[in-house]
Amino acid sequence: MRIKRISVKNLFGTFDHEIPLNMDERVTIMIGPNGYGKTMILKMVDEFFKGKYGLFFKIPFTEFTIYFEDGSNVKLEKTPSKKEKRILPFSLFLVYTAVNAEPETIPLTDTESLFKSRDYFMIFRELLDEDLIDRETYYRIRRGADIDDLNSYPIIAEKYWELLSNELITNKKLPAELAKNLLSDSGEKFIKFKDIIQKKGVNIYLIQTHRLVTVRKVSGEKKTDAEMPVVKVYSDELASRIGDALKISAEKAQYLDGSFPKRVITQIPLEGTREKFKILLKQLQELREKRVHLKETGILVDLGDDPKIPESIEDESRLKFLNGVLAEYVKDTQEKLAVFDDLANKIDLLKRVINIRFAPHKKMIISKEKGFVFLTSTGNELAPEDLSSGEQHELVLLYELLFRVPQGSLVLIDEPELSLHIAWQQKFLEDLLDITNIAKLDVLIATHSPDIIHDHWRLTVDLGGK
């Protein structure tokens, strides 16, 4: 299910924005002055589908609505509190409206709609014991005098809905008694709502501005967190992807090769025509070209031996038998190599774009052992982390879009222009449109750069209204 439109009202107490997504070309670009909420809208979409409502507790707005292509919509609604002694000055509601149906509302800030048990600290102590919340969160709640404390309540409410969103209850990861105390009437409605949203198959993938460094566990006497260049992580990941594909192909080859003699002996012989023989020779040549292509992508190293076959066979009985053998061989080889089709297409596009951008100073090749390998014009080898920041940004963006984003996702990209030369910015959307066609992605971009837009102004939505 695709998202058709996004709407936010009174963002920061000021702005009303309507963002219709481009359903045909699948790329939509938000533009507008600083402070109008472009990045915030990306975060709101991402956090909403992750079930993290803390952001919506904090920022000023009155309505945030997602419209789906089937005509349904889901909305977060924020209204001023009508109670004089309310600890929060607002109420937050989740509203789902199915096609031709009345809206269903779930209160997210009503204390009566949370836990059935009133011993909140005891519940959160159990959550801590089950490693379902961290110690810092527990003590932030514990420091609050009671549930009416202004600082502790938003944390409790946020964590409650996050627990339900992560299906800790529905997947029976909680002890039964604790789950019973947690699951209020609103919680049960929320789980039903989440099932509805999940069935729509919406997947959100956010690419943030801070995308060159990540934190990974480093092995040692004690596992510790360490910063690592994202290009290095992705290089290793690509090598792993190639290795996995080779393993699958090898397993398939082992099975097919083992049954090949039996199939050849027991099969019904094909008609021994010379026309069929010519077709099989053509298919063998196509398979040869495919192996050469896979070698150029870096997936295959050895092209293997081509069967030595004469261009014509005069003996009718021999022709009949050979047609049968070759037909099985061609079918088996096509099946073995088909494993690499998707991976090879993505590597091809990645190499083509990168080598056009980096030329003539650097050339990228793919190694099944190392992943990305870069050769300078003088023949020296460069590690991915030795690339310039602009080159790393380009590589990270392309790799994520091609290899990490699940097909059919809505991808949110914040400021793709970071560190990119103007000429690279002007080519960005052309590459992106190619990728969306291959991967069937929808993309929502927030940018300040007219060079990113270049000659694609038809794809823009101006939040500034000018």
C-alpha cells in the first residue's frame, strides 16, 4: 500500500502543509525556507510508523495525517486540555478512518487509558528486570514523585505505546501477569489498529543528514562501541552479499549436477532438428556472455569451461541425443546463474554511476572478498574510507537506495546535496529516477538546493508557498 498524501496542521504553532506525493514518477521534493518544517515532517513520518510517539508529545501541532491510496487515513490529533489541573496542557489522540467507515479513536494521553494496574513503578520495575526498558528510563520515571509529575508522565506514556508498537505483548515476550497489567482497553484497540497498518505493507526508510559514521560493537575482552565509517560497513556488507549469492548458487549447482546424468538418461529425447540445435547454440552463447558480465561485476572469478560443440551435426540420431543433453545443460546453467540477476543489476548501476562521477581520477571495481575497491589514475588502491566526504556521501546514498531499502518502501532523504559538487547535484535526480524504476520505491526529499532539483521542478512541493 502506497502513501498518497501527508498533511500537517499548525506545525510549530504556525504552518499548515499539504504534501501530495507524486504517484507516477514516484519522487516528491519538499522545498522551502529554513524553519518551515521539512526535516521535521520526515521525522514525523518515520517516528509514526516506528510507533515512537515521544516526538509528537514534544512538538507543537494540531493534526498530522497520512492518506493511503485505498482511501483510508490515519491521524494524530493534538488538542488543548479541557481539565484545569491536567499535567499536560494537551490531549493526544490516534484516529484511524477506514474507507466508508466512522473514525476510530485511541487516546494516548489519558491516564485512565493506560495501565489497568495503578502501581506504575512496580510495572516499570518489572520491565527493567525483563530488559525491556533501560535503567536510565526507569530512574527518570522513578525520580518523578508519582504519575502526576509533569516530567515522568510523558516518559511513561511514550514507553507504553512503544512497547505495544514493538509487539512485546502480542509476541508474548512479557510474562503473562505483566502483560495483563499493561494491556488496557486502549492498548487492545491500539494492537488492532497496528495490525491494520501492518497489513497495508507500508515500509519507511529514513536517510538522515548524519550518514557517514555509525556505531558498531567491537570485539575484545569486552565488547565496546566504536565509530566506524559507513562506507567500510557497506563495503563489507556487499562482500557478504556476494558470498551469500555464491553459496546459494553452489548449493543449487550441487543438486542439479548430481541429478544431471539421470535426467539425461531418462528424459524423452527432443526432436532431432537442426533448427532446435541452432537455438541451443545461441542460448549457449548467451550464457557465455552472462558469465563474462558476472565476472565484470566482480561476482564470478572463473568463467568455467565452455562445452566444445561443433556448429553442425549430420548424424540424425546423434543430433537427437545431443539436443536433449544440451537442453538440460542450458536449463541447469540458466537456473544456476539466475541467482545473481538482482544482485548483478544493482552492482551494474552502482558501478556505472560511481565511475561516471569519480572519473577520471578514481575507478571503482567490486571484489567478492573486499566489496568496494577504488583504483586511482596511477594504479594505487584506495580503501572506501579514504574517499572524500562528497564521494562517501554519494556512495552511501546510492548503496542504501539500491541494496538496503526494501522494495516498495517510502524513502525519506534529508538534504541529499550534502558535500556534493554542483555537477553531481544536478545528476542526482536522474540517477534516483533510474533507481526508483528498478526497486519500485517512492521517495520524499527535503532539500535547499536548486541544483538537486535542476530541471525537475514539476516534482516539487513548496512549503514556503512561493
